[in-house]
Amino acid sequence: MAPDLKHPATGDLIVLADGEQLWRIGWPGAPVLVVTKSGPDGNALYRLADPKCKTWNKVGDMKLVPWPEAGS
């Protein structure tokens, strides 16, 4: 069983459904966490890692980095 994941900024519990993964947007600055899944066409989709966020968007060329990061 995977350990509970809590958002570092809000402390909200992040619950992942089957096939979903947690990432952060690869940019300098405060981490912005997103959840990804495979869309119906096989391309990756993302939404903000916030329980209130239900909107899925195409990942496209956005750079994502695994979360939690190695060593954290």
C-alpha cells in the first residue's frame, strides 16, 4: 500500500486513482503539483493536485518531474 501523500503547500491529502501519478511542473520556484493519467487517445492528461480541481488538460510539451523527488 502506498504511503499517504500530502500536498506540501496546503497539507491536503492527495488520493490517486488507478493509473494516476503525481508529478511537479519542471520549473524553478515553488513546486506546482499535478496528477497525470492517460487520456482516451493515449496522450497524457493532467490536473492540479487539488481535491477541488476536476479539469483535465493535455500535458503536451510541458516538462514534468516525478514527485516526491529522489532523496526527499
